[in-house]
Amino acid sequence: MADTAFVGPHGPKPKRRFSRTNIMLYGTLFVVALYYALPLYVMIVTSLKGMPEIRLGNVFSPPVEVTFQPWVKAWAEACTGINCDGLSRGFGNSVKILIPSVALSIAIASVNGYALANWRFKGSEVFFTILILGAFIPYQVMLYPLVILLRELGLYGSLWGLVLVHTIFGMPILTLLFRNYFTAMPEELFKAARVDGAGFWGIYFKIMLPMSLPIFVVAMILQVTGIWNDFLFGVIYTKPEHYPMTVQLNNIVNSVQGVKEYNVNMAATLLTGLVPLVIYFVSGKLFVRGVAAGAVKG
């Protein structure tokens, strides 16, 4: 008993907080973070300066006199072609495109993934393979056929035509995400529900949906980011009065008339990227949970 009283501490030796490995790791992370944060910093400080101060040439200096006039002009006064109402009209168009596109694509893809994971039917694997192939076909290949299709449907140039395009192109990858997530769920839950007499929709709404919040958040963030930041489909499948925010941003930044107002351009860029950033920061933890819970597992 006396011998054990003088035995030293057991277990692994505590690691030093400032070890060489930690210094290299955190140093690398700091450099990478600085690399990505520096352009954002330049955009913010430039958007808060007046043009006389910008012409001094020091892009990294904070504004001597803060002004929000570039933000006001970018939102309500900047010319985006023949119209000079800023990004406000484009913001409204983007919201009208975003909400139905996200809702339709996620609703349909979740049912597809649920059916492919739990209700195997004849030819389901072939159907799933064909659907997934669609995720790897370059968008540019489908541009002209979709123009013809939308023209025949009478939707070319309208917001609903663009909603249909985003819904179709979001289907393959979202179906893959939902199918893998539902496959990772305990099969006993599905079998018990079947024994209790629950059908296709009963299991989907009462069991699958309540347990699937993380993967729905993953799908929402992916779709919001992709649809909101889209430029190619917006400029091809809509008319000027229906242009989304990204197309109007391009028209502001690439305008060759008058003085190049860098502060307005930076403010317009920040306004355009604000929506996906806010959604990601609000639901970022659920996004990580959804990915970790099997969203990208094969």
C-alpha cells in the first residue's frame, strides 16, 4: 500500500499547446484563412469609400470617411442595361426563381431518394444509374435542346421556364444525396412501419421526414447556392425584364459607359452574395451534420 502511494501519474503525456505540429497546423490554417478573407476585406472597405478616396490607390486602407451611398446606388440607382433601378428588380426576380425551384427540386428528389432506398421496383437500379449520369453531363450540352423544349412549352423567356430548368438540373445530385441518406437509416424502422400497416406516403411523412432535417438542410444549401449564383441559365432562358440578380450584377460591373465606380461594383457584388452567405451561416451546423450522417456516402 505504501509503494502505490508514491506511484507517479499514469496515462499518455500531455501534449504541449505550442508544439511544432500545432504551430505548423494553425499557421497553415491562418494563412489559408487570410488568403480567402483578404479579397472580402478589400471589397468591404472599397464599398464604403467615395471615389476620390479610391483614386488615391491604397486598396487595403480602411475608409477615412465611411459612406453608404455606393450601397444605395447599387441597390436602387445603378444602370443594368436600359433600366437604372439597380439590383432591386433583379433581387425580386431571383427570389421568385429561387423559392419554387428549391421547393420543387427538394420535394421531388426526396421522394425519389426514398423510393430508390426503401421501395425497390423492377428496373430501379437502371433508373438510378441513368439519373446519376445526368449529374455528370455538362450543362452546355443541354442548352440548345432546352431552348427548343421551353419554346414548345411556351415557357421560354419566363421565370417559370427557368424554374423548370433549375428543378431538372438539381434532380440527379439531390436524388443521390437523399437516397444515400435514407439507405443509412435503420432498416428495422421501415420494416416495423410496414408490419403496422403503413404505406408509401405514411412512412415517408411520419417516419422519414421527421428524421431527415440535416439532409434537407444540405440539399437546401446546395440548391440555394447553385440557383442564386447561377448566371448562365439566367442569361439564356430569361428576358431582360426577368433577369436574376447575377445577370444584372454582370451588367453593372461590365458597363463601359461613364466612370468606372469601383465602390458601387463592390457593393453590388456583396449584395448579390449576401443571401447564400446568410443561409449558410444560419444553418451551417445542420449542413455538417447532414454530410456526416451519410449524405455523401456510397
